[in-house]
Amino acid sequence: MSESTGPRVYLSEGFRWDEQEAYLFDIDGTLLRHRDRIHFDAFYASVRSVLGCELALDGVRLSGNTDPGILRDAFQLANVEDSGWRHRREDVLKAMCDHVEAHRGELLPIVMPGVEDVLRHLERRGALLGLGTGNLEKIGWLKVENAGLREWFTFGGFSDRFEDRKDMIAHGAEQARAILRTSEGHGETGGSETVCVVGDTPWDIDAARANGLPTIAVATGRYGFKELMEREPEACATTLAALLEATAAVGTGKHDS
């Protein structure tokens, strides 16, 4: 849970958080949170309708996971063999998307502090803005559309094909670099474009590091500033609003404030 000790911001030496060429923003806990259970209930409804059995999510890590990873972990915890569900995996995922779409009018998003100001700030600096989320693609876009944030994002890395977050982030980074290489002012040599991950869990940091990417960690989800700092992200803030305010006040490159 986020801490209430006032705003805190950390920037590692030499890291310019707002000078990266592209950003992959996590959705849940980073851009927004929901006051509803629509996405959560989609897991139960889809497994029930496709497989005819009940799913249990007790003991399954949800934060920082992916939608397919949550399904995998739930079945493993229930000692269900892969042969008992993987042949219907795509059907379950489609049913999840259909459930959320059918109930999109019941989604109750709350945009996190400073999100739109930071997106505007980065866009003005010429950054490419994308999503890097454990959500399935249809669900992810539905969430940002309902929250009024769709206009900021031109692409996304989603979990449809990936159970592990690091693989989803790798795919999102590949997309970002491909877009950057085809944009004006970028050459044909790939791999040098700077892509930064923005997330609210230790697993966002781990996934970014596994791909050689820097992370901006924000304590707006289940994990506090100190917990996120244990993973040594390049930047960490209690909120994106605090990060932007600290930058406006003292400039980038300042340490814990």
C-alpha cells in the first residue's frame, strides 16, 4: 500500500527521467485504478463458461503479473495439469475480453495523481508513449479509453502472447524501437533507442532490468516507496505528480528529496 509520509522522489545519478525516447506505461496501479471488479470477475466468468469449472485466485499474485500468467498460476496452485486447460487457453482469454467489453459501462476508473501532466510533459519533449501492461490488449485499451487516456498512446505491449512479464516488456520495447527507427531523424541501426518502463510493482522493475531497460517506479499501487527502492530502480516517486513537481522545482538529476 502507498505510504502517507508525504511526497518522495529519487533519481539515480545521471538518469534523466524525462529525456528517454520512448516509455512503456503500466496501467493498473500506475496510470489508474478501478473501483469495480469487472476485470477480476472476468477470470471467474470465462473459466466457468469455457471450461465448466470454478477458478480460485486465493494465493495467486495479481500485482505485476499478466492475465495469462494469473491463469497459469491459478491452475498450478489448484494442481490442474496443463492438459486440463491449455487447449482452451485462447478461448478463455477471448471470453475474458468479451466479459470486460460487455461490462465496459460499469468500469469505474480513477486516474492516478499527475498522470496526464506527466504524459503531456513527455509528449511536449517529443517522447513516444506506449503501454506496457499485463492486461490483454482488448482489456487494456478498454481501460485507458474509459479513463480518458487513449489519446496519449500510439502503441502497446500487452500480455496476449506472454505469460511472463519480461517477455511482454521485450515485445513492447521491440515495437517502440521499430516505430522510432521509422520516424524522422532515426537511422536504420536498431537497439540504441532508449525505452523506459513506468510501473508500480517490483516485477515491473525486474522485467525492465531483464531487458536492459531503466524503470520509473511509482508507489501508487500496492507497494510503497521503500519497497520499490529495494529493487534499485533508476527513478522512484510516491506519485508521478511528485516526480514532475520535483523536476520543476530543482531540475532533473537531484537525488532523494
